[in-house]
Amino acid sequence: MTYSLVCGAEIHVELRTQSKMFCGCKNDPFGAPNPNIYTCPVCLGMPGALPVPNKKAIEDCILIGLALNCQISEVSKFDRKHYFYPDLGKGYQISQYDEPFCVGGYVDTSFGRVGITRVHMEEDTAKLHHETVNGEKVSLIDFNRSSVPLVEIVSDPDIKSAEQAKEFLKKVRDIVRALGVSDCDMDKGSMRLEANISLAPVGADPSVRPPLPPYKVEVKNINSFRYFANSIEYEMKRQEELLLKGSTPKQETRGYRQDGNRTESQRGKEGAADYRYFPEPDIPPFRISREMVQDIAQRLPQLPEAIIAELIGYSIPESTARVLTGDNAALAYIREINKLDPKLSPKVAGAIANKKIDITKLLPSDYVKEESTKAADKITDVAELTKLVESVVTANAQSITDYQAGKQNALGFLMGQIMKTSGGKADTTIAKDILTKLI
Amino acid sequence: MSIKDLAAKIKNKNITPAQLVEEAYTNIQRSEDQINSFITLRPKSDVLEELAKLKPSNSPLYGIPYVLKDAYATKGIQTTTASNILKGFVPTYSATVYKKLQAAGAILIGKCNQDAWGHGGSTENTDFGVTHNPWDISRVAGGSSGGPAAAIAANFCTFAIGEDTGGSIRNPAAWTNTTGLKVTYGRVSRYGAIAYASSFDTVGPMAKTAEDLAYILSTIAGVDPYDATTSPTPIDDYLAHLGNDLAGKTIGVPKELYGDGLDSEIKAAIMSAIEKYKEMGVKIIEISLPISEIGLAAYYLIAPSETSSNLARYDGIRFGQGRGEFTQETIRRIMIGTYALSAGYYDAYYRKAQKVRTLLVRAYEQALAGCDALIMPVNPTMPPQIGELISDPLSNLLADVYTTSINPVGVPSLALPAGFSKSGLPIGMQLVGKKFSESLLLNLGYQYQQVTDWHTRSPKL
């Protein structure tokens, strides 16, 4: 029997609002020079303190939902999610349970559509530091991160391969970055990933989604797209072995270990938390008007797919365009170049993608000037170039044979030789034209 | 003396705030040993020092000594909510209600006893010793705001801020011959009030008269940017409404609440009060409000559910003592609430209780559709002997039968003195109104207190 992957992703994104989710404290946990400086009774969970929701954060959450093609709920509310951990000052996290702000969206990948189950708003926890102070092992709590706005994006179990997972996650990150609401920096923890992985027997019709398997393995501790893909591959192998032996993998939470590129069991079903969700009584429910949604939709910028289409329109190869979508500074630079000299767009895009130029140090107008100076030195004379090409062809007979045998990369080698011989001055377009005609 | 008279005397320099403070401490020194109303009595020197720094103002509360239930965060002053968990805990910030009173020039002399976390109706569930009823020190003062009520009755202060989640202001007011207002949910900020059950908790004034309450409410009511549940509904001019003609107003008498289980002397006292209202031109109608049983059931599922969540933060990691310090009554409520919210039981308990809450809201809407206010008992019995309620958890819950259904609905209720038993114990009644009808309730109380003198009587201490 063969099995296919059934995988959904949970993506946490820290919003970069000025203030925290439920108080006025500064939201800059990563930039804070000292622990516990951006705190108040509310985010410390002191007796009597009350949460007041951050309107901007809710708008940003809805904006993410809109960008992921979600429906925006007309009625929504916050709930309390209870669990005990020292980094959770109140003993519960304010989150959303059964009425999230956004539901039912999707992201298209080249492997097919991945549904977005929900996008909801919650608060981040404080951060524990395990250190040795005066020879004694201690655990310290830094509340700078406590109550930082956190958006959770949950996908449907539509991911069918590790490759698709990577593409999907990257698309989501690029979309959220394009919205300007989060850095999505996995090193800083402003984007965090969890995978739900199981395997289902392949049915007769592969286009029909198989029924959900009777178990689910949740993998935490993933801080890169590659690790996400790795954990899928590892789990697929591990679970398949169990299934082929006739046993059902345990429903459990596992942690990804990057040292051995594997996952390991953290908590079984018996240890699963009962979060005792109930509506947060300190925050009245929300009625989200269509006008409010329309106002937020006004903030929707051009999204990555539209940006790629725009760049392709500038004759920039799609592969280069994909690299650049998340980089707003690069996009602005390319657009400026395209205005000044459209012919240079593909070149500058390639240079930026390959980190060949530092756009913070070179004005677009200076780039255009430099390029036109270089172009003036170019050998464009056909007769002169033909001579040059002929000499290269004569000197590299083996490459000609290779090329004629169908080895495309021989052409690249020959072009390289032409550029080398000309001291980099040969006009590549014309030279290439001459070369292909010649051989 | 009323706040109105005190304010006038202070303004005319017939009396100084320092003299009021001296008088309060004299009374406290004389009788506090018998009453035990305070958890933290501020040193008189601190209070006088604060007073000396205070700029005299025209605020009617300027220089008036008052107390807070110990459920309010007070920067620099111990705040325990009567639990050993928070013994020695000194907040780094102040509750909004405390700040507003500070700004109005009122003088805090101490923090008063209560049932820990609001869990109780007798101020016996406290780690700081039971509060005794000034009218009979062998009896409880009620609760959970028993300390503040006793302090007012014993003339230790002019007014207090209590907190009412299921009767915690009204119950002790009725048993101590004081007047207390459970405000409409959202009328007064809860910021800094240590939560019992967040969707029921209300911050309200306690004093000798409805008129005093009008002065206090004018100071503490209103929207607070720190409490998302405060209402933008404009604040009435509560004082201006006092004395408005009551002719044409209608008071409903819910017949179910005057049946079995109600002490006959309490019933008789309220019936006489009804006669007084008739004399003032108020129309009295009998109505049906068949809610007391479901009200109690819904209350004792939702309130413990919320309290099990609200008390999760008291883990002893960052402040206060560990969970071993919770009392049996509090542990019981945490356990009930945790159970009601657990997976598999949520629908049968918490969700069902919320549905009942909706029924309660409708029942009150219907009852109040045909009248302006309801007149109801506060307590089914006279104040019990100390030890009676705490040893019998179920009667302890039943003592709240007339008060608890109000909080899930969110409407306001004024508890005020309605007479005395033959044995000399105070009897209270409550007037329940529509949401944000505090001005009417205070006027109803004010007018009744113009033609009766129960509220003027003081216990012999």
C-alpha cells in the first residue's frame, strides 16, 4: 500500500505595531536593551489589571485575512486559553477559539491550492531564560514580549509534499511582508512554524482528498522553511514504516531537532492540554461592519503574485522576480530604473537578486549613468564581433562538437570565452546571435 | 453626618478634614477590636500627612474619610483581597476608582475585610479574622464587602467602595443598616479591582444614605480607557434627580420572591416600605419573576468558571504566596469552575449556564417592561451567628438567592435600610432598575429616606 501526505501548517506571525496587544507598552521585544523594560500591570498579569484590545493589531490581522482571500467574520470575540507555564503571567493566553476574525481563505501554489482554515489574533507570551547566576542555575522571565500581538494562520491539511510546503510557507511570508505588518523574521522569532503531519492511504482517485487519518502528529520547534520540509520528509518515512507494520502512529506532539534532522516525541495524547477555552469576559465581542472591512481593504498593497506579473512585464525572468517580491526597497529601485531606462530592468533585477550591487549606496540615476558609460565602450560592430567569435570557435573545437551533440551548457562556455577575449566589452546579445548562427 | 453637610461645614470652615480624620480614628480605636473591619488601617500620621499636602477644593468629597474593600489595587498600600496568597502584596499601581477618589480629595484611611476574592456572603472566608456585625457582634456583617459595611455602620468612615459580584455590596448593607449600590455593569471602571467573576463584578459605593451614594457615584462613574467593558452611556446628574416627583412611577413586586424561605419580619418590613411608596404616589403592581432557582444555578456555574480562570495567575512565582494558601471555599469554587469549563463538560455546564443567563436577561426585561423598578428582599434571613454559614457551604450559597440573579443581567440595584427586627437587627430591601437607571433608584431611595429614619440609627458600641 502507498501513502500520501496529509499536512497542514500553523504559522505564527508577530505584528510590528507600535504598542502591545492589550496595553500601551512598546512593542519591540527584540530591540529592547534590557529585560522587563516594556512592561505594565496589564502585560505583567498583575492583580486587577484588564486588557484593552489594540485596534491597529486587529486591523492588521484582518488585512492578513483579506490578503489570504479569507471571509471576515461579522461577529468575533476573544477567548481565554488556559495552561500553566511561567511565561504566561495570567495563567491564560487571550486568543480566539470558535469565532476568529478571518476564515476560509486560500493560497495557490504551483502544486495546487492550499486552503486557509482561519486567521486569528492572540497575544505572545513572555520569554524564559535559563541561566547560571553566581553558580546557581536559575530561570528568568523577560516580559518584554508578553502580550505582543500575534497572528496565527492555520492552513487546511492540503499540503501534499515537502516542496509544496516550502512554496506555500514562502508565499505566506512574502504576502505578510508585502502588507508591511510583520518582519516575519524566523531568526528573531517573529515568524514561527508548526506542522501537522499524517499519512493517508492513496485512494483510487488521487484528485479526491482522502479522509483524514485517525491520528495527527504535531511538530513544533521549526524555525526555517527547510526544517519544515525536513520534518515532513522525516515524519513521512517514520510514519510509513509504522503503517506498513500495521500499526497506527501515535497522536502526539513532537519537536524538530535540527542537530540530527529528525523529530522526537515531546508529549503524548494523554498529556494533551485541556485549554478550557471560554469567552474573554474583559473584552466585549466585536461586530465588524462591512464598511470597516472595506476601509481595511484599501490598505491592501500589490501582493507578490501581482508584483511578479509586473516584473515579468519588465522582461525580468520569473525566477528572479520571485526572489525579489518580498524586498520593497529592491522593488522601488527596479521601478525607478524601469522609468529611467526600461532596457536596464532585467539587468538591474539580476544584479540585485545576486547581490552584485548595493542599492543603498548607488542612486538609480547613477546606476543608469554607469551602465550607459559601459554601453558606450561596448563592441557592437557586427564585423568586428564576427571576427572575435570566429577566433573563439576555432580555438574551442571540442565545445562546438559538444554543442552540436546537444550539450546546451557548451554555449555558455563559448559565450564566456567570447567575453573573456573581448575584455568584457562584447555586446552579448549580438555576439550570441552571431555565435548561434555560426555553429 | 451626610456628605452634603460635611462638605458644607468644611467649606465654611466649621470643621476641618483633619478633625474628621481624628474622629474616625477615635471611633476606630474605641471599637475596631470588637468589629475587625480593617485588614490594613493606614497609620493616622500617614493620613494626616497626605491631607496636609492636599490642595483644598470644591469637590464635595474633599477631606472626607473613606475606606476601600481590600479588593482594590492601591499603589504603595498592601492589597490582599483577604487572602493569605496576597498577604504583604503591595501593588505598583492604583485602581481607577481609587485614583478618581484621590483626585476628588477623598481621604483613604484603610483597606477593609471581606470574603477572600469575594467568595462568600459573610466575611468569614477571610484569612484576616471574621468581621463582626456592629449591631450584634456575635453575628456576621454579611459579605463579601462585610468590612466596609461594618466600618460605615460603626462610624469609622463616611463612605466606602465595595464590590458586588452576586450581592457583595447589598447583602452586608442590608445586615448593617447601611445603603449600598450595585451599579449597572459597565458604569464604573473595574480596572484595579481584583477580579472574582469578571462579567459580574461591579464597583459600587456604600454609605449611610442614597444621597451620599449620589455624590460618590458622580465621582467614580464613567468610561475608562483601561476597562474595555465600561460604557459610553452618558453619566446622569445623579444629584439633580434627587427629589424629583415620584408620582406616576411604578414599582413591581415580584410575587415569587415573597414566598417560603423569606423571614416574616423581613417580609413585613418591605410591605410597610411599599405602603410608604404608595403614599408618595408610586403605583405598586404585582408581577411575576420566576427566576430565583435558575438564577442561583447559573450564577454558581458562571462565577466559579470565571474565578477559576481569574485566580490562575496566583501561582506564587512572581508575587504573593503559593496556592497552598487558598481557603477551602475558594478551592471549592476553583474546582467547580475548572470542571464546568473542561472539555466534555463545557456544553452541559458553562454553555448551558450562559443560555440560562440569556433567559434571566429576558425575564428581567419582561418584569421591568411594565414598571420602573422592582422591590425585593436582599437576604432571606437575619444576619446569622458567626460560624453558621461558613460551616454549611450550601446555606452559604442560598443566602444569596435574592441578589445573585441581578449580576448576570447587569442591571443596577440599590440596597437600603427598611427597618429592624424585634430583636433589634437591621433589615434591608433592594430596588432593582433598568440598565443605567441609577438616578431613579437613588431618587427612590432618597425619597424613602426623607420619610423614614432607619438609616439614621447607629449601633451602640
